[in-house]
Amino acid sequence: MLRIQPGIFSFRPENSIQGLTRLAREQRRFGVIFIDGSHRFDDALIDFSLASTVCESGAHIILDDLWMPSVQRCVLFIRRNRADFAEILTPISNIGVFRKIADDKRPWDHFVPF
């Protein structure tokens, strides 16, 4: 049985861009972030980028529905362009898991084709 400690989970009926921006503004930090929103490439990448700003060191970001080409492309971008995250291999084939291992130190013009 899963027991959730009071105050450790809350549901907010807002879209991810609004919610993650608000959480960043409130300087909130999280140990696990599960992304399962819009599955368009740009939306998934925005969700990951915003989630990375509220992700504490050592935290994990999980992207669901890896069977979708748009999410696969987002994961490929992260692998090639986000050295501040390490991919965690998992036996679950439908998710991509990344662990925050450093601060984002990319220069303003960084880009690796993917």
C-alpha cells in the first residue's frame, strides 16, 4: 500500500507552463517530477526545461510515453544537450528517466544537433 505523507503531494488544476513557472517563482524544489502532459515535442521539451529549474540536485525527471516519436525526440535532445542530467536506465521501456547531476553551465549559444 502506498502511503503519502500529508503535505507532500498536491494537485493544482493549471497547465504545466503556468504551474512550473509559479513553482519556480516560489523557489520550490522537488526530488521527483513526472512529465505526462501534452505529447507534442515542443510542449514536452518546455515541460522538461521548466521542470529542470525546480529540480533539486540529485532529483529525477521522468518523461512518460517514450513510445511516441515526439517524446523520443525530446529525450534525444536531453541526452545530447543537457550535460547537467544523466540518463538512468530502467527496465520500464515506456519512460525516460534523468537525474540532475550538476547545475546547467551551458553557454548562451550552446546547441548540439540531435
